[in-house]
Amino acid sequence: MGSKNCPETPRQKMINMMYLVLTAMLALNVAAEVLEAFRVVDTSLNETIKTVDMKNAQVYASFERAYAENETRVGEWKAKADNVRQTTDSMFSFISGIKEELVRKSGYKPVNSENRVLGDEFYYVTEAGDTLIISKEDDLNVPSEHMITQKNATELKEEINEYKNELLALIEEDDVDLRETVLAALDTSDPKINLREGGEKKSWETERFMDKPLVAVLTLLSKIQIDVKNSEANVINYLYSQIDAGSFLFNKLGAQVIPTSSVVLQGDEYVADVFLAAEDTTQQPEIFINNQQVPVTGGKATFRVKTSQPGTFTWEGLIKYKTPAGTIKNYPFSQEYQVTQPSVTMSATQMNVFYRGLENPFDVGGGGIPQENLEVSMTNGSVVKQGNAFIIKPNELDEQGRRTTVSVHANIGGQRRLLGTTNWRVKRVPDPVAQVAGLSGGGTVRKERLLVEDGVLAVLEDFDFNFKYTVTQFRVEITGAGGYVNAWESNSNRFTDEQKDQFRRLNPNSLVYIANIKAVGDDGTTRDLDPIGLKIQ
């Protein structure tokens, strides 16, 4: 597709010619008539922008419709068109930002209840929707300062070149006309030296923005925006032509089998649609399933079979289709499905009961049903799914398992089916045992070993959960001379300095009794632990 698909209209040619004439007149003076003419041209340019935008919107809408019909064929070209729209909007907004900065720096009056736009006033509407009445249409200083001295014109040139290169990258090298159209519309090369004007060398920036009145610069920026929008129109029309949207012809035929589910429960019905993966409204294919011809509606046949026993079953068939050349093409297919009994296995992965206050890992097996199709719920608690596993969080104790029921449902063929329920007991975390020097309850210990111990431990024996208790207090009792018992308290899990000092004074056969032991678990509960009796060797 070349430039002939988006030609320059007579109105656009007239506007471009007017701009050239007005620019030449500026070399003589900045008369009020010239400024008024620029205002008229700028107004026409903005109206043209709206017209081009409407046409481009229609092309983008055509992309959306084509994509909805055939994502595979259209996807690549729609993605490129979406990128063109995004970069164009960014380029357009960049130029609008320059125009707004020029107006604000030169001076303006906001349109409000006190200020209204008169018929002969030049105004600018920002992207935010604010209307600014321009105070100095003939301002020569601000445009030169902002565009040339501050190098905003150079930045604009770089942005145009980057935008132009992005568009050219989407156009095939052999599409010379379109490439030349885009290059001409977004040309930023320096002008040729004019010997009649003294042979002065000018840059693209100085020719357009040096010593030009504000109204002329704004009009020129509007013209650049028109060039951007026209280039967008040329490229998206070119991209749309690459789709071959007039005929979404299928280029591959194949047998397709779509079952409602590949796993069914015993006693349920296995259902699957069989069709050719391309539709021709002028004729219907012939479909054979297990050597029997079946009815075809809308290019599809439906295979149904009642299941009576578990197992894996295979079925097959053949689709016959007459090509435009009149020959018969055969497309065989084969499919299998699994029949399973309504069963479910459930297990707590740590122990055979749930513990209140803990996150109890829970495994579920659905007899061949994919894990992602299983759903677990319970009474007396909540269930959280983590990956392919479940976490059970009981609420209340249920030692007999009368109020805690776990149910497993499965999504089969779009329906929620109950696979099974089981009752579970909910217990509290067992009490730990107190230990000193590896001894629980009591025993014989060397004095040296006792002296190196830091304190009293609370140990959960044969408990696989990541759960711990911490001793919060205990009392050390030692029988002294005359049978008197002396006691020393600790308000932590560690022996106090006073308690250790008493250990150093122990003699062989002395008795040490550790009692009143309390421990707090990770769940915040406090447990009373059995005492420990030690005999010194």
C-alpha cells in the first residue's frame, strides 16, 4: 500500500500553501491581517486533526472486529497498529505540551466567568481542557528563547526522527511510495542554501522557530501535528491491508474432538463434540464414529456413551470432506476418556488428627481427577489451598470427632460433584516434658554435667509439627543438713546465678528437685509440666 491510499486533500494543499505565503509575509512585517490569517489557518488545522482522528478511529475499530473473528491471523498486525497508536499519541502530546508552554510563558488569560473568548481573539485549548486566551500573538521573544536558546526545537526534531524511524520499521522496503510519503511528511532535514537570500545556512530549527511570532509558531506546531496524524493514518491503513481481512480463508483442516471432560464418574455420561476445524456453509462433512455414521449439525457431531464400569476407554472415527476440487479428504481422529468411581482419599499429612491452633497440612486424592479441580471444605474450621495442598485450621476441640467433617467436591464437566466426606478429631497440642541434661522425670547426673546446663527445656516428643514450648518459670529445691528443704525460684527457662551457686556446693548422693515448671506454647497456652528429680553422682 502506497501513499495513493491516503492522498493529500485539496484542503490540506491549500492550508500548506497559505502557511508558506504567510511565512513569507512575516519577513516584511507582522501586520494584524497576517496574525489574523494565521489564526484562521490554525483553526482549520485543528479541525483537520479532528477529521483525521475520526478516520483513524474507524481503522482501529476495524482491527478490533477482525481480531475478534480471527486472533491468529490478525494478532500480529493489530499489535503493530496498537503500537503505532501509542507512539502517535505520545508524539502528539509532546507537541501539545510545547504549545502550552509557549502560551503560558508569553502570557495568557484563562477563560472563566470574567474572561470570555471574543470573535477576533486567538486562544489555545490545552489537553486538560483549559482554554487560554493568548495575550501577545505577535510575541517574537518567547518562541525564540524557548525553542532555540533552550533547545526545545532540537528535542522536538529528535522526537520526530525517532517517531519517523518507528513507522518506517513497520513498512516493507519494497513499498517505496509509502516510505517516501512518511519521509516527506516528517522531514527534519536542514533547508538548502538560498543564494538569492545571501547564502546563509540555516538549520531546521532556526528556519521554523527563530524570530517568528507566537501565532506563527503555534500554527507551525499544529501543522506538524497534522503531519504526525496523517503518517499514522498511512501506516495503520497499510498494516490493515496486510491482514487480507476480506477473506478469512482457512488454510488447514483437521478433526477436532472436544469432550466436556476427559474424566467422568461411573454412572455418568461421557459427552464430546466432534467437528472439522473449519466451517463451509455450502456443505456438511460426513462424520463416522466407531464405524457408524452420525448426524451432523452446524458442522459438528456429538458422541455420547453411558458409562457402566471404571477404566480407560478409547474411541475413534473419521471425517470425510469434499474439497473445492471435488475430491474426498479423510481426517481420522482418536480419543480416550477415563471412567472413575466416585471416591476420594483424604489424609492429614502429619498425623491422623487435627490440632487446634495449628496449620494442619492436608492431602486429597480424587481418583484421577486433576488436583486443581478439587475443592475441600469443613465444619468447625476453615480450609486454605496452597498450591496443590490444603491447610486445615480447626476452630474448637472435638476429641470424639462428632462435629468436624471434611467434604471434598470436584468440578467435573462444569458441575460441582460431592466425592466424599469424613469425620476427624480435633485435639489440643500435647503437653511437652521438662528436661534437664537430657533427663525427663528424673535420674542420676554428674555434678559437672549439671553445672554446664543452662536451664530447663520443654520438649515435644514424637511430634512432627513445627511447634515449640518455652519454659517460663520453675523452682529448684535442695534438701540440706537436718532434712530442711531450701528452694530457689527462676522466672525464665534459665538457671539463676543463685541456683548455680547451690549446684557447686552439692555433694555425691545429694538430691535436687525441680518443680512448679510452667511452659508457654506457640499458640499462647500455658502448660504445667511434671517435676524432675536428680541424684548427684
